[in-house]
Amino acid sequence: MQSILGLLPTLGPMELVLILALALVVFGAGKLPGVGKAIGQSLREFRAASKEDEHEQGTTPKNNS
């Protein structure tokens, strides 16, 4: 998995399993889908705002892939 915006190190499968297990313990099985939905919606809004800002400034994002 590639790093997100170059800020976080790459995450392997074991790290992802650990993060999911901790989320399950902290939020509980009943609230986990709602938390995931909220995080996904926040990421979509952030990306849309970033694209809108770049469009207003007339810059194009750099693609590192």
C-alpha cells in the first residue's frame, strides 16, 4: 500500500489487521460501520475541497504513482 500524501509510512497487512482489531475494541462491532462511513465521507469531502482549491488556483496536482 502506498503512503498517503507522503505523510504516513506504508502499511503492511499485519499493521492493517492490528488497526482494525483496535478499532473493533475501541468502538465496538455495532458502531464500526458508522465510524467507517463517517471517515469515508470526510475523506471524500477533503478530496473534493482539495480539487476545488487546486482548480481555483489553476494548479494541477502532481501524481507520484
